[in-house]
Amino acid sequence: MSEEVKLECVPLCSVSMPASPKQEVLCIFGTGDFGRSLGQRLLQSGYKVVYGSRRPHSCGPLPSGTQVMSHEAAAQTANLVFICVHRDHYNFLETLAPQLRGKVLVDVSNNLKKNQYPEANAEYLQRLVPGAHVVKSFNTLSAWALQNGPSDANRQVYLCGNNTEAKQLVTEAATKLGFSVLDRGSLSAATELEDFPLQLFPEWRLPIALAIGLTATFFFYLVIRDVVYAYVVQEKDISFRIMVSLANKVFPIVSLIMLSLCYLPGLIAAFLQLHRGTKYKRFPDWLDRWMLCRKQLGLLALAFAFLHVLYTLIIPIRYYVRYKIGASTISKIKENKTSEFDTTVAWRTDSYYSMGILGFGLYLLLGISSLPSVSNALSWREFSFIQTSAPSAMCGQKPHPHSTGLGEGQSRRCQQENTANVGL
């Protein structure tokens, strides 16, 4: 028997898709290079961007998808406002104090020189708009860095301000842009943040001064010993050797000394921690400063080694060398003499060249692995293996587990870096 199956028709109801989350609106005062680059990055990160300009209808090309309006109107659209104008043009903000009351103002300005004004730009801005919450941040970034995205060298963003909630809002925006944020405290630290872009190689000053001092010392010593002594005692003028021969003697000496100075503070730190019986006490200031400039010492050592390689490669094309070879050949022709091929000398010279090339290759490996973009891609074990094995191979010794390398990236510095390097 067949059973009749009744099918019930169920009406289909349209399922409504969930509404997309509303975009957060951020405001930018200023349509210059930095303001346009910042707006483009904010758009790519999912924000809605509104520009405030004195000339909304003639402010130049802006990123597609943004809006531009007057300062008064733009200030009312967002709670977070980036002030991308110079300090000299801050006066108009005083008239916007009612519209900016309770809002977070991010000051990204810098000065042309240190101590240009009696107070920091951010403090001046806070005084002009006392009802707003001023946060100093993004001033260490360039328009180019914003356009191309954060790289290993400029991934960090500093900020300071008096309001915790305002700093948290700026931190969330910076994190969404791909930056890591370092809080420097209250707004009184704004002067320090504004001086950061004006610093000229602050971490390189001591290593460069040391390299110049060592180079000058050994160079003048060799000039006196080889050139002046030969001229006074033997009445021989070999001053032409100053440019290449003496310089090529100085470079490897300074390179090896700089490399030893790169590894020495790690050993001193290890002995100091063993003597104290703990790794949680702070190092002396001189040792801490020495530890923090190891990367620069190592890279300068690599630079001097590279100069030594270049100066060695030009030896065969020097006039003096070609003259000596030609004179020796003519002398043997006149005397009807020939030199027999010495296998021992050939083996010895080829071995020297081979060891030199391999050593320089390991030197390059040390230098490349100490760069932030490379070291950040390595695990701590991989980094330690390279930085301990390569120097030992250059010296023909077994790697010691407590040795340190050319230097670490920004994330492996200070006390954590020091204790990890000494193996405690």
C-alpha cells in the first residue's frame, strides 16, 4: 500500500544581512604632505577621514574617499583630531575652543631646532585650547613612512599626555595603523619627543669618536715609524705609501679592535652578574652605555674590514707594484736568470687569500644578521647561533655559549638583552 505524503508549503522569509559596522570618523586639520599621507593610511585601516581646511574648495588633491570642510564643521564630526599644521598657525585653534572642548587633539608638529620656543608645541596647544585633551604623538614619523607602511626601523610611535583615556584612544589608532606605541608619560615629556627628530646619530657618537681616535693614533704611529724614520735615517722618500700601504695597515687593526670592543662588554657583564650573584641589579652607567652601542661598534668594525678588502684588491694595479714587477723582470732578463715555481709558496699564498675571503664572508654574516630587519625575522636561538658561531669560526675556536654578538635589534635591548646574552 502506498502512503500519501502531504507536503506543507512553508513561506520563505527574507533573511536580512547584518548591518556593516559604522566607520569611526577621524578628523585631520591640515592638508599638507603629512596630513594627506596620514589620511590615506587611516582610510586603508578602516577609518572615515574628514579634513579641516581654511580653503575647503582649493586645498589640493586629497585621498579618494575623504571629505573636506571648514575647521568648524570638521571639528564637530570626530572626537579625535590630528593637528597637522605648524606651530606658527596654531592661533586659529583658539577661536575653535568651544567646538574642540572635550576632544582629543594629537599634536604631530616638530621644530627646526632645539629650544626654539620656551615651551613645547603640545604644551602651547594645550594652553590655547584648555578644554581639549592634547596628546603628543606621530611626530617621529615621516610622510614617506606613512605612505609605505611601518618598517622595522620606524615601527615605534611615542606619545605623551595628561589624560589616560585620550592616550588610550590614540594608542588604539596607532596600533590599528600597524605601529607599536611607547608611552612617555605626561605632557611635560613633549619637549623630549620633539627633540627626537632633531638628533643626529646619538647612538653613533661614541663608536665614531672611538673609531676616529684609533685610526688617527695608529696612522700617525705608522707614518712616524715607516715614513719619517726611513727619510731621516735611511734618506729614503717613501711618502707615497701613506695613501694606500699605511692606510691598509690601519684598517684591519682598527677593525679587530672594534670587534673585540663589541664582545668585551658582554663578558664584563657576565663576570659582574656572577660576582653579584643576581641578574636583576642594574649595570653601571658606563657599562650600560657600552652595551647599548655594541651594534654600532660591530658595524663600524665591518666597515673597516670592507675598506681593507677594497684596498687589498687595488694592490696589483698600483704604479709602485707594476714598476717593481717590471724592474724585476728586466733585471732577470739581463742576468739571464729564471725563478723556479715554488709550490710551497703557492699553497701558502692561496691559503691566506682563501682564509681571508672566508673570514670576510663570516664578517658580513655577522653584520647582516645584526640589522633590525634581519634580526627580527630570526628566533633568539637562531640569532645567538649566528652571533656566537661566526666569530669563533673566524678565530678557529669552539663557540662559547656566553659570547655576545654585533648587537641586537630594538626589541632585544636594555637589561633583558644583557642578561640573555651572558647566558644567565
